[in-house]
Amino acid sequence: MSGSSYPEASVQGHSEHGAEHRDDFGAKLGMWLFLVTEIVLFGGLFIGYSYMRAKYPGEFHHAGSELNATIGVINTLILLTSSLTMVLSLVAIQRGERTKTRLFLAATIVLGAAFLVNKSFEWAAKFHHGLYPNSPHLATLPPGEQVFFGLYFTMTGLHGFHVLAGISVLAWLYALVSKGRITQDRHAALENGGLYWHLVDVIWIFLLPLFYLAA
């Protein structure tokens, strides 16, 4: 009886491992499909921007000079650094270093928050100067500049929402790591969170030259 129980336990272990592997594969596939929809969304906006820039090149050039390129570059460095800390958190969990995983995840969250704080200061400055959607001042500007700022608030606002969503996901992952539900052998959720965060960073890298370097 005791001898026959070992094969049963082995089969059960293999079955559970196989089920976990299938779950991880399905989660990764779902994340990649979601990322494709995000690429399509922002890709459409990028195409729209390109069309309008070709239609109003001079006005886009002038409107771009109203943005603070220094803040844009600083925010780019912040997000690039956050991508690095996100990678380091994944490397740490693969090595079984849970404390380092949480440390790097926390750093990523803080950097994401710093990005949003900088963006809020930038938006506040634009509102102070009357450069916001449907403002009386914006209505007095040439059509091309109105389009530029409309796209600016739409695209950077949508990106900011994605950053906020990413921070929420990372906070959830931090809790899972703390509870031991993300481990050295089971970290697909952390990988998927990293993929999303990297996409957010890549999108910003495209937004930087379109708006802040448009002048």
C-alpha cells in the first residue's frame, strides 16, 4: 500500500505542475493579446498625429515650443530607470531573493509616481496659461495649434492613465510577493506586469519626440 502511494503522488505532482504551466501560458498569451490592443490604440493616435502634423507643420512647430522639453526628458529618464528596476525585480525573484524583489518593485512604483507628479506640474502650468481643452485662450489660437494641444492632452492623458493603472498593478504584485504567492518557481504574474510596464515606457519614448521635440 505504502509502495503504491509514491507513484500516485508523483503523478499528482506532475499533473499539478502541468496545470500551473498551462495557466502561466494562458496568462502570458492573454497579456500579449492585451498589449496588441494597446499598440493598435496608440498606433491609431500616432497615425492621426502624423496626418495633422503634415497638415499644420508650422503651427505644430510653434505649439511644440510651448512645452517644457526639459520636463519631458526628465520624465523619460524616470521611466527608463523604472524599466530597469522592473527587470531587476524579476531577476531577483528568479533567484529566490524576495526582499530584493520587493525593494525593486517599490522603486518602480515610486518612479512611476514621480512621473505622474512631474506630469501634474506640467499640466497645471498649461492650465494656468489657459492652454487646456475648450479654454477661451485656446480658442483664439490658430487651428493647427488647437489640434496640437488637443492631441497633447488626449495622448499624454491616456498615457498617464496607463501609468496610474500600472502603478496599481505593481502594488498588487508587491502584495503577492509579500504573501509568498509569487515565488522563484511561480512568477508569471510578475513577468506579465513587467511586460505592461515596459509597454508604457515604450509609448512614452514615442510621445517625447512627437510633442516635446516637435519644435
